Amino acid sequence: MKLIKPFRGVPKGEIYPRQYQAGDDCPPELLAAARELEAVEQEKKPAGGTKAKE
């Protein structure tokens, strides 16, 4: 997923944080933190929604 705003995190295997810019791919191990900070694009939900009962 792509970042939509700057984000700072420590990628797997490193000990120092790295600054990621908007447009960069978010490393999978930092995805939960980026979602929490609303720094990653929103997931697209399937169209159609809930079916009405007949």
C-alpha cells in the first residue's frame, strides 16, 4: 500500500527509524502503525454493499 503522508518507522532488520514520504510503498511490518496514523491509503471496499431482504 502507498503512503499518503510522511511516516517514520523502523523497518524489519534495522535499528534506526527511517522517514518515508507520501507515495512510497509502506513496508508490510509497518502497515498497522501507518493505518493507525492514517498515513496509508484507505482500502477500497467492494461495491454493492448489503443486499436487501425480499
